[in-house]
Amino acid sequence: MTHFLANDQNPSGYKLEDVLAIIRADIVKRATKIVDDRRPEARQVMDNNIRILALLSEAITLAEESTRVLEKSFGPSVHGKPRIGKG
């Protein structure tokens, strides 16, 4: 069972793209706190954060695309019935 994502046992869970967007927003908030820190360690962390943000943005786009495919092909999700895969 997943902890965050919506599924049969957790219908009030989040869509994947929503979880990723929340994480992205948190990283942006944290990054603003070190943006002016010129130490090498802070620069490395900022560089890493920028790369992570780009990857998260790409992942969000992919997750949104999957949601569109599922909704177009199978309609909205119904509690207790997976749209694809095994139940």
C-alpha cells in the first residue's frame, strides 16, 4: 500500500503530480534561504537543487500526461476499481 498516492485503499490520497509539485515548492522555498550564500558547499547544494527542480518538473509533466491518458481512455477513477492493471 502506498502512503501518499491515491489508490483503492487510500482514495483520499494525492495524484503523483500533486506530490511532486508539493516537493518542488518545498525545495524552492529552501533554496531561497541559501541563494546568497557564496560558500562552495552552499553553491553545490544550490546547483543540486536546480538540477533536482528540473527533474521534478519533467516528472510532473510525465505524471500529468499519464493522468490525461488514463482519464481519456478509461474515464475518472472509481473507488475500488483500478483503471489499468490488477486490482
